[in-house]
Amino acid sequence: MTVRRKTAARRLNRAQIEEVFRRFEQANPEPKGELEYVNDFTLLVAVVLSAQATDAGVNKATRALFAVADTPAKMAALGVEGIERYIKTIGLYRNKAKNVHALSVILDRDYGGQVPQDRESLEKLPGVGRKTANVVLNIAFGQPTIAVDTHLFRVSNRTGIAPGKTPLAVETALERVIPAQYKRNSHHWMILHGRYVCKARKPDCPRCLIADICLFPEKTLDPEKPASAPAA
């Protein structure tokens, strides 16, 4: 009987991680998320709608929605069916419309129309999980939270910055290893890197800022050579 030993995930060291984020900052000093919004409330709604949907698709639907409903009271007044009419091009729109309506009612009734600035209150709202709360806390309120989506999860594991088997494990590891001065912008840099460079099917390693540091064993350094990327 052959016993297979588990091998520890390869990880970048502290100096390498600091260099990764130094380069990200140098290339993009003020990274921004790609969801469009006009205030804290519409940011929250946009992030709720973005689950299992593209930012571009959400933006296309919410431009008209936010033009008529940019406060919890206005959104609640639309009703579920009214919200559905604006977001029917977004996946799972019926359930999302129910959540947006319900959270709008709660914000208007219990929070004076304001988005709460703490994780516990945010996660009690319909349709708001840890990732959504982290995005809102980071972008709206400047907190150094890290929102782990599929892109960030892939980049963290592939590169060796903070390997983990679950989004929470990756988030916890990143909070531990990312230098404080880079933490607030870290999830923007990693998400954008995963979306446009470290792509799932074929990472664009020749265009990567950190290819010489990254521990991914199947780099596509030859542009003509296809990559076989492991699932993150």
C-alpha cells in the first residue's frame, strides 16, 4: 500500500509579497472597482446584483435603475416587480429583486436610509454575505477589508501569495501576510490582475508584472504555448 504524503502549498516569502504589491501600486496607484454607483446605497445594491454576474452586465442594468431609485426609500417604493423590470437582464434577477427590495425596506425603516458601517449589520441584510460586506466596507468606508471573489481566489492560490482551500481561508491568510500600507487596495489589484492578466483558462504571463515572482508552474511565457490552468 502506497501512502501519499500531503505536500504543503508553496508560498511566497514576506519580501516577495511586499515586492508583488509594490509593483501593483507602482502600476496602478489608485485602483478602482468596476461597478458603477452614485452613493453608498447604490454601491451596496450593485454589489448584491453582481453575484454570478459580470460588472459590465450589472452596470448596463443599474444606470437606469439608479436614475430613478438612488435611496432606500425610492427603491422600496418601486416594489419587487418594479425593480425586476430594470434588472431582468441580470442572472437570478427575481431573487435579487426580492433581496434588494427587502434590504431597502430595512435600511429605510431601521437605519434612517443609511448603509451601516459594520460587518455584523451588513451581513444581516438580505442578499449580503461576507464578500459583499467586505466590498462595501472597503470602498464606501475605507476599511482595509479583502473581498475574495473567484479572480482573487485564483490569483492568491496560483501565485503563492496566500494559498487556501476556501475563500475565508484565503482572506484570513491575506490579512496576515499583506503589508499594512497595501492592504486597503490589495483586493482591487488582485481582482483586476485575475480578470485581465491571470485569467482562468490561459493566463497572460508574458504581460504579467510579477511573473518572475509567481510560483505558478505552468506559466505561459511562450505566447504560442497554451496553458493548462488548474482550478483554483
